[in-house]
Amino acid sequence: MGFVTTRLADHLTIGQVAQRSGVPHTALRFYEERGLISSERSSGNQRRYPRTVLRRIAFIRAAQRVGLSLEDIGEALATLPNDHAPTKADWARLSRNWRDELDARIDALQRLRDQLTGCVGCGCLSLRSCGLHNVDDRLARFGPGAPLLKPAAEGGIE
């Protein structure tokens, strides 16, 4: 935590950050508790955020929308500079690191869509002919989850 400095005059209040980012105060506090963003404190112990926090918040929200965990997001943000806005090269590096994971998620979602469409499309509602049914728990050896819908790299069945 910092103390009042002349730099704080250039910082944003939590209300300003909430308004400009569209993220509620409660989420901002939660992000700060998780170490995803940081603030300094005024002499009245009020949070003051550097303007660069807006880019970090936009990044957090975009990463959440594509299904990345806050843990993954936090690990990525830990590699970025705190004292200035990340560069285009920083963002490109992060996106390259997540490309394989996102491709695997896209593959899993497409497989889910295709299998569910077939099941719903035929209208059979029969456990005997359903491609997702697990007769006699024969898929137990593949571990928890839905191995028919997971990519092979995550323990699914091709």
C-alpha cells in the first residue's frame, strides 16, 4: 500500500474505475484481493488505481469470457509490467500461450454440439442407442467427467 503522493492525483477512484470499465465495485475489490489488480491508498485510506488498470480489467474480462480461470489469468498477469500499460507484444505473447488451450476448448465444444445435435435431432431419447450413454460404466477407466465429449489430450476418447 502506498501513501498520498503527487502521483495519486493522476489515479482513478474505485467509482471512476467501475464506471469506465463497467465492472462493479465488488468485483474490483475481489480482483484486488486475488492479486489481479492493485491500488494505492490515499491519506483517507481510499483506493486509487493507476489508469493502466483499465487495460488489465479489460484483459481479465475478455479472458473470463473465453472460459479461462482466474488462476490462469492471474498467472498471466503476473508476467506483465505493473508500472506501465502492457505492450502489443505482451498481449501477443499471452495469446500465443493460450492458443492451444483455447483450441482444445473449441474442439470440445464442437464435439459436444455435434453429439447433442445428433441425439436431439433423432428424437429417440433411448439409452440403448444414445452415443453419450455409458452402459455398465465401461468408461470409468477414463476418469471423471464426460470422456466422450473431452478431447483426447484431456483424457477423452477419439
